[in-house]
Amino acid sequence: MREQRFFQQASRLLHACPHLTKLLVVVTASGGGLIAYSEGKPLVTRAAYADAGNEERKKKVVVLGTGWAGTSFLKSLKDPNYEIQVVSPRNYFAFTPLLPSVTCGSVEARSVVEPIRNIVKKKKYDAEFREAECYKIDTQNKKVICKPGQANSLGKSEEFTVDYDYLVIAMGARSNTFNTPGVVEHAHFLKEVEDAQRIRRSVIDCFERANLPSISEEERKRILHFVIVGGGPTGVEFAAELHDFVNKDLTRLYPALKKYVRITLLEAGDHILNMFDKRITEFAEEKFQRDGINLKTGSMVVKVSDKEIFTKARGAASPEATPYGMVVWSTGIGTRPVIMDFMKQIGQINRRVLATDEWLRVEGCDGVYALGDCATINQRRVMEDIDDIFGKADKNKGGHLSAADFNEVINDICERYPQVEIYLKRKQLKNFIQLLKTSAEDDELDIEKFKKALSEVDSQMKNLPATAQVAAQQGAYLADCFNRMEICERDPEGPMRFRGSGRHRFHPFRYKHLGQFAPLGGEQTAAQLPGDWVSIGYSTQWLWYSVYVSKLVSWRTRMLVIGDWSRRFIFGRDSSRI
Amino acid sequence: MREQRFFQQASRLLHACPHLTKLLVVVTASGGGLIAYSEGKPLVTRAAYADAGNEERKKKVVVLGTGWAGTSFLKSLKDPNYEIQVVSPRNYFAFTPLLPSVTCGSVEARSVVEPIRNIVKKKKYDAEFREAECYKIDTQNKKVICKPGQANSLGKSEEFTVDYDYLVIAMGARSNTFNTPGVVEHAHFLKEVEDAQRIRRSVIDCFERANLPSISEEERKRILHFVIVGGGPTGVEFAAELHDFVNKDLTRLYPALKKYVRITLLEAGDHILNMFDKRITEFAEEKFQRDGINLKTGSMVVKVSDKEIFTKARGAASPEATPYGMVVWSTGIGTRPVIMDFMKQIGQINRRVLATDEWLRVEGCDGVYALGDCATINQRRVMEDIDDIFGKADKNKGGHLSAADFNEVINDICERYPQVEIYLKRKQLKNFIQLLKTSAEDDELDIEKFKKALSEVDSQMKNLPATAQVAAQQGAYLADCFNRMEICERDPEGPMRFRGSGRHRFHPFRYKHLGQFAPLGGEQTAAQLPGDWVSIGYSTQWLWYSVYVSKLVSWRTRMLVIGDWSRRFIFGRDSSRI
């Protein structure tokens, strides 16, 4: 609360002197952020690999992808006894949360990327990067088959194979068009740096085209109608950025065009930002209303043609055509073809993404890990293992359990099946014993009563969201496991194996939600922080600046992004079409 | 000399403490440059247009092109009584001397461009910019016909026409391939911002491709062979930049590839930088030798295929094929097709560029001006007008002239025929009278002696070089003429008309050479300054930094370029392939 009051007071002060804002934000962003934000890093035992023998052959680890998951893995890996090969079509890591800022030039594309070689160069392990795309995974022979990603003008692209002992699949996802006709041909996506650059050029293109004397009034209106499909954080942030760009920068340069510009945000659901708190959604919707951003909820896109987008309101008989100048499609993620093929190959049929266990190992494969947007954790159900759990607790095989019997296995149960804890919290129960008491008045439980007590626990299982935060934590977690592979082999640290014997080598992956931002334009941001703390407004924008700068991957990118922000405050965004 | 000593001492001091260099250069660049460099600006009479009546229709001026000439014209134009229409396929001005730096990321593309609307916005005259390409000039009906330059996805591109009272053609030139087969298909040019961006991506592409395991040794050598064709300032600077990029940045990230990299500079003449002083050429050639840049002079390129470049040494019987990974073509300029068509149309056949008179008016057209690389001044010969000159001087028509007779016309002759002064300087004659004395012992001259005295004067006529400096001075000169159009109509300021009567309205254009730089890499630059002052080395690099920053078009670009340089000093150049 004190922090919030500080921000509010600072906000008031700065609104009185707008010039002060410009200076202060830079200072806040560069200095404050690093202090204000501290991340829950997994513990790493540094001594772990000190005694590893060099006489053994180094294990080959192949990392596919240089997104959040892959890069986080590479950054956190410390054991020098691995030989790393990174294969990715992009030789850089991109700080994707700033992509909406890149679309309008608030931040330059080059400020949000860092060459992956710069990142691994400082590490103790040997690493090679190959700019290529993996298009086939051969788990039988433990190799991946790749084809080069460079321009064909350099020569024929010959595929090559890379052997692995461990494979880390972190290839992310592609944009999901839901097979809507015309989207791939006519809409812009916003997943890669190149997408953001193309959008930027396209916005300027629309303005320059609309400014020609040969364009009719109607055509001018069409060209300056910008449509965003998808009311998630990316779509909303892009709409806000575009609104700022148009109103703060472009209308100064193209004053005659201001009256023609229209921004429409289409969302199939009832509300935008539906993963956020209701307060944030309401604030965002009201702000967009005030800003003149046309918000159409409950509106499905059924087709996109070269000049018109066809939407169908819920309950409407036939679709409605709206002329547009540019469409940005940001409705969620789909599976990459190579992952789709791989799933078929390993028998994971009819799934959206790769299934892994709680240790991020791909089910049905040996030595293959998958993390980030291309995978999801298949949490083991309590009810699947209920007999085994009962058996482990019932040491004397009496068929009845007392509270005392549980004391030994409670922690293991809660660690192995995190849904139990979520269920307890939701039911406002203090601990596991209380849960069991709901089914049995006395202290003794038989298997039926035990089953009944736990019957609803599995309903609390939820897939993790496909965010950068999850991917980064998974990468760091997996690197940590790799760092301590030998130690934990000898001395397992994980929970008891209920089906088998002994303990699991590692603790299972546990996601720790650190909050989420939704920038809304006009120097206002909404944030949902852990503990249901919601913060909206100008002060949150500074928190956003600070957090994002602190999360950037290198000092170079930090300096560049701060430079870009300062430049925008002073000179505005550039509108050169390059 | 004192200035030179200062630079040398500072250089020594800074080499002792390399860290100091990084700091100081930024300070020098940002502050010093503005003081160190002062440009010879043409005088402008500000009161000139104060009394211009508003009742008249404003004259329509159409400016084609936003390069050095066009932008300089727009920046210097002050009279609010014009209605300006700017037509160009690029909505920005690019500071082209920094393009070689953009190719390797020493400076970002966006740091060297400024939207043309930002430039004209601050002006008093009304200006409209149209992003389109003029493809036909109709001098009969005083209009230009243009087609839009935006992506076709926005709709059909309909041509439009723009009327003019005055037309300013400043469309520049294109790269000249001398019709060498394969150049357009396989080589990179270095004229536009997009070219520089493409080259940057291509260099990284070559390194990533060479780094793949499926590439043979021989192929790796080929891919990392960078060939630059043309030993002019652009080619030399690019070779130097590339050498620095490879040796300072890329070999840190791709250490295994260092031994394969080869840079070859091909020049058809005997020496590189042949427009510079011999000392500079020698220094550059020696430096390139030391740096391991392969210099091949006297070598003509006859063909470029997808993987090989065919060169023919002087006197060799057959061409030699050399495998390459990337070719950059920088051999000079050629004529744009639209200018070619226009020349045919107005009867300027068999010319390389548009011919104008000394007031930049296109010969044979009314109200059409041409400047920059698309035009050249057709200086009137003295011998063409020799009878008229004699006639004007011989007021009493006696057929004989005394020195006294000349006093009245000497200044006019020297202004109208600048070659006279160049000739005097070269022959080390003090003045015109001395020149005449070389033909006549006594003080009296008849027409024959007069002709004899001046017979060699015209040999001194030389076309101006196709540089940014010439274009910028022409733009400023023409704007100055436009600013004082009415005043000079009433009160002509130019030299006497020898063929007609009265005086010319304006002084003819006179180019003032301010010196030229040739950056040679490794923080060393050569400069040839007026008065044959040659300066080479580290100190000159700082002069280069200062001058270039001071010449940048806006404070925004100045800040950005300084920021880019600082970033490079601290973090090196970025190698992300975006």
C-alpha cells in the first residue's frame, strides 16, 4: 500500500510539471527498476559439477529454438560438462513483450534483440549455434535433421543432422488463424520481430497512400481503417500503441488525414483482456471508448479478403463486410508443423501441443524435453494413482489410515500433485488432514472414504498459460536440473514415487506467477500482480518501464531501450518508411 | 598547422589511455563539431518577400526528389509566397555519407533518416508531400505525371498529375552497372538506405551459412569471400567498415571462421581513391595491404554469375573467375530512365545527364530547374561569345581595346566565365590584364590578339563531381534565387549579358569545395581540405565525427548517430539477422 501511495503522489507531482516526467521516467527506468523488481530465481548448487570427471565423453545437448524457453535454459545452464548445440532459424533472442512497441517505433527492433552467440559466449560450457530450422526429430537414432535458413542466393541449402544425448525442444508456436480464409494472405501477425517491422512500414504506407490526390474520399476512409483481431494483451497493446502513434505523431505530420483514421478492435468473447481481473477489463474498455477506439466484442471473423473483413456478430444470420486498410491478427497460438509431425510420430495423436510430464520430459521419449509454447505439462491425476497413494501411506497394510499415517507422505503428495494445494486453498482448508476430515468424522479412513475426500481435487488442474514468463521459468528450471544431474542421481531430491519405489530425481516444475502487465496507451498501464493486487494508471506505466528494463537480456539492450524511450519522449516516433 | 599539432598531441594522449578515447570522441562529436565546422552559406536577403502582395495566386513549385539537392532546396526556401508540392518515392531524407556505416551496423538506418514532413513543417511556405514516383514530365502543359510508391496490397495504384509553375528536378541517379551482365541480379548496390540494410543482413547470412556443418571447406571459403567493385570513396569506406566489423565483432562470435574470411577490392583504374591527393591514395593502399584487404587495381569486371565474378586484368587474354559469397557494386552513377526519357523529349540527345545553364535552368525548357546528380551545368565557353565580349568592352567601337576599356567589364567576364579565373590561377597570373599582356606588348588589343589571349581559357572547364556537397549547395543556391525572385526581377544582381542587353537576374551558381573525407577503418580517416591541406589518421577520424554530426539534418538524427557511435564503442556492432 505504501508503494502505491508513493506512486500516486509522484504521479500527481509529475502531472503538474510534465517536463519533469520525461526526465524522471528515464531515471526510474534505468535505476529504479533494478531495485524495484526482484525475481524468484531457482536455487542452484554451484559446487555440483566441480568434481565431474573430464575423462567421460561430454553429453551432447541439442537446444531447438532461441525464444524465451531456449534462451532461459542457455542462460541458466552452468555445468561445463555439456556440449551444447543450438539450432534456430533466428540467431538472436527477441524480447517479445516489447514487440507491440516496435510496431509503431516507440522502441527500435534492434533494441529488443540480442545475438544468441553473445549470450552463450560468456558461459563455461561449449556451445555452437547453427542458424537453421529443425524439420524432423528422429528419436530412434537420437538426432535432429535441419535445413539452413539463409537466403537461397548463397547456394543450395543442404540439410544436415545433429546428434544428441539430450534434446530440448523449445520451438514455440505459430499464430493461429483457426483456418479462417484469407488471414494468411491478407493479415499481419505479431509474433516475430520481422512482423513488427512489417506492420510499422504498413502503417506508414497506409498514411502515404491515403495522402495521394488520386484517392477518393471513400477509399481514403478504407485505407485508414486499422482492424485488430483479438482482444488479448498483445492485440490490446498494439491498438493502444497505434492510437498513440496516430494521435501524437502522425496527425502532426498528416493533419488533413486525422478525421479519416479509425481503429477497430474485434474480440470474439464478451470482453477484452479476459484473463485479467474484471477491474482491468472495465478500465481498458472505458479508456478505449474515450480514446475513440472502436471496440466490437462478440464478433467472430469469418473471412478476410484483400479489402474487406467479414465478421459475424453472435446470433446474426449473415456476416457483415467492413472495408479495411490493414488487419493485424492476434488471436492466440497454433502448433508448428514440425511439432505436429513429431507428435504423430511418437503417438501423441489429437493433441494441440506436446505433452510432457511434470519434469518437462516428453511422454514416450527418452532424453527429450519440451518447454515453452510448444509443450504443456500433463499433470498426473490424483485419482489415477489413488490406490498407490493409499498403499504407500498404509505402511502396515491394514486397510485403514490414521492422521498419523499421513504425516510421512503429506509433503510428497502435495509436491507430486500440486492440484491438492490449489484445492485446499480454494476450499479454505488449512491442510490435508482437514480435507480428509470432510469425509470421515473419526480419525480413521478406508480407501473408499479416501477416494471420496480426494474425488474433486483433480478438477483444479489447469494448463499453464502460453506466456513468456512460463517459458522462461521452465528454461531456468530445466537448466537447473541439468546442472545438478549427477548430484541428484546419487541423492534424489524429488517427491516419493507412489507407483514405483524410491524418490524422483528432481522436484517437479512449479510455476510461480509474478504478475502481468497490459499497457493501455497514453502512458497508462494496468498490472495484475500476485495476491490479486491490481494497479492501473500512470504510476503503473513506470513500474512497467522499470520491470521491462530489468528483464531485458543484456546491458546493451537495456541501454538501447532506455535510449529509445528517451528519444520518443523528446522527438516522438519516426515516420520514415524504411 | 596549429590545429594539426593539437590533433596530433591529443591523439598521442588518447592512445596512452584508450578508455579516454571512447568518452572524448562522443564529446568531440557532439560539441566540437559544431564549432569546428562552418559552412559557406549563400547570403539571403530576408526582407525580400516581406512586401509581396497576397492578392496574386501563389506560384506552384513542384520538387521531384528528397535527396541532398531537393532537401537542401526545401530547407533553404523561405518565401511564403510559394505553394510547394514535393514528390518522391521516399518520404524521408537520408544522410547518404553514413550509408557505409549502416551496412555494418556502426550506425542504425533510422538514425540517418529524417521524414521530409518534419523538415518542411517548420517552414513558412505551404508544402504537401506525395510519396510517389514521377515517371513523366510534360513541359508543354506544365505538369508531371506520378504513380504511387506504396505496396500494391493497398489497392490499385492510380497515377495522378501535379501542375507546376516552376519545376525543380532533383531525382538523383541510379547505380551504374556499365551493362555488365549479372550485376543487377547478383550484386548489391549501395545507394539507398534499403541497400545498406540488405548488405548488413547479407553479411550475417554469409557467416551463418559458412558456420553450418554441412558446408565443405571450399564452399566455406567461397561464402566468406566479400568482393567490392569500385575503389571510390564509397567502395573504400565499405571495405574498411566490413574489415572492422569482421575483425572486431564477428571473429569474436565466429572464431572458427576467421581464417576463411577474405575481402577483395577491385578497381579498374591504377589506384583507389583517384580523385584524392596522391598521399591519401598511397596511405589507403598501404593500410589496406597491412589489414589484409586484397587490392586488385587495373582489373575490369566483365561478368557476375551467382557464385563467381569474372575479372579481366589489363592486357590479359581471357577473364579469370573468382568464387565469391557477396559482391557490392559501387562504380559510379547512371541516369534514371525517367530522366533519359525527358532528355529525349526536350532534344538533349546523347547526353549522360540533363544539361542546365549556370543558373540551373534546364536548357530548352521554361521554368524547369535541375540539380544534383541528375544534372550538370553546361558552362558557356568564352570562345563562343568572344566577339560579343569584345564588342561590349569596345564601347566606342574603335576595334581596339586599352586596359582602361576592360576595367568596366572585367568583373562581369570573370563572373560569367569562371574558367577565366581558374586559368589565371593555374598560370599564376595576378589578373585579367596580365593575361591580356601575354598576347600584346603594348596596351592596345585588337580582336585577334584578344582571341589569342583567351584561346586556352575554356580548357579549364570541368564538370562538378556528383557529390552530396555539390547537390546541397545547388539546392541552397536555387532556394536563394527563389527567395529573391521579385527583388532581382526589379534589380538584377547578376553579370552583364554579353550577347543580349542588361544584366542577368542572379549571380550564376558557383561551387565552393569544402573538402572531402575518406574513412579508412580502424578509427583512421583521410581528409582532403581546401587549399590542398591533407590530413590522415586518428585525429582526422574525430574531425570526421564532428563534421558529420554537425551536417546531419536534425537534432534528432544528431542525437541518434552519437548514441549509435557510443553504443558501438561500448558494446560493438550487433550481429542479429533482422
